[in-house]
Amino acid sequence: MEIEKMIEDTRHFTKSVQDQLGPQVFSGPQTLMAELCRVSGSLAGGILVTEGKRPARSGTTVRLAHDISDVLYILISISDYYHIDLERAWNDLIQEGWGNLAKLQDMENETGEMPERGTP
């Protein structure tokens, strides 16, 4: 799915929810951050259960895809609130990552050793 479609779907759904439940739902950075914390906690719990680090709560099922999508929905909503071009930001992030990886490779080629973690 294209990021533009995901953004438009997010906007449309958010507007529909706000039309039905009121403008306070999914509005403002504080509310969005609180929602991000909530859905991130659900995702973290699901991962812990999936990895066997914590038992599942009685009567619940792990829904990793749903929880990841929920986090993504809130992140898209936050980026939309701040008028961030997500596609451009993503491309910048990946390019920066490739640049950092190339620097690590150069350092490894110069010294014959992989630099310690955290070394720029």
C-alpha cells in the first residue's frame, strides 16, 4: 500500500470518528501521544507473550499485525498533525542509515575490525 493512501485512509477514518464521537477524539498532540503510549504498550505486551517472556492473559489473543497497524495509525496521525511529509522523512531516514552503514564499512576496511557499537 502506498504511503499516500495510508495517510488519506487515516485522515478519512479520523474525520469519520470525530464526526460521530466529537472533535476531541484523536485530536491534538497530547491525546495522540497518550494513544501512542497505549497502543505501544499493547504491542510490547503481545511481543512479550509471543516470545514466551510473559504468559498470555486469560481470554486474550495476541494480535501483532493489528497492534503494529495501530501504532502506525497513530504515528501517521501525529505526522499529519504536524504537516510532516512522511514519504520524504522516510526516504531521508533510510538515506542517512545507508550513509552511516557506509561509514562503518569504511572503518572496518581501514582497521580490519568492526567498530564497537555506538561508535559513529
